[in-house]
Amino acid sequence: MRTYVIEPQLIFTDFLRRCLFGAGLDVVATSQVVDGKDIAAHAPAAVFVDVDFFERGGPNALCRIRQATPDAALIAYSASEDPTYAASCYISGANAFISKRTGEEHLISDLRKALAAD
């Protein structure tokens, strides 16, 4: 599945590529910022986004991503365990909300589950 990754911290990009590959996702592009034109140009089937580092908030970023690619699976990745925050991500267009706190094995299995349910 063609996947676009938005990760503001470059140090984690290789780790995420490995995890996403393990879950059957093919990373076709990465970015540190939400760039709607670039996302749309890559026509991803999924967008994986670390929502913790956006100045105007993760849910706002999710809305912008959803506008750029209305049909892609949108996966929010966060350290937050607040159910209200997770709900705001779903309301903003996320198809899945995955915790950073679970480790690599759980990240891969959570991704597989989220994409199978979509």
C-alpha cells in the first residue's frame, strides 16, 4: 500500500519506514510538514502522521491532510493516551489512532489491524 509519512523529527524516519514495511506498507514519500500539494501529487493509499509536533495541533493537521487526500487511510500516531484527544483525531479525519507507547511489535500489529478494519 502506497504510504506517505509525515514525521517532524527526522531521527525517527528510518524506524517508521521499517515498521511500516513490516506492516505491508510501501513508503513512497516522507515529509516533516503537512504539504497538501505534495501529498496529493504522491496519491498515497495511506498517510501515516505523527500528530504530536504540530504548532496548531494534530487534529488541525489531520483536517488539512484529509482535504488533500480524501480517500486515503489516515493514521494518527501519538504519545497521548487521552481518549478525548484520540476522539478529536477521529473527528478530524483519522481512520486509526495508534500509540507510540506500545513498541515496534505492537506498532506493526496495530497498523495491520487498523488497515484491515478500514
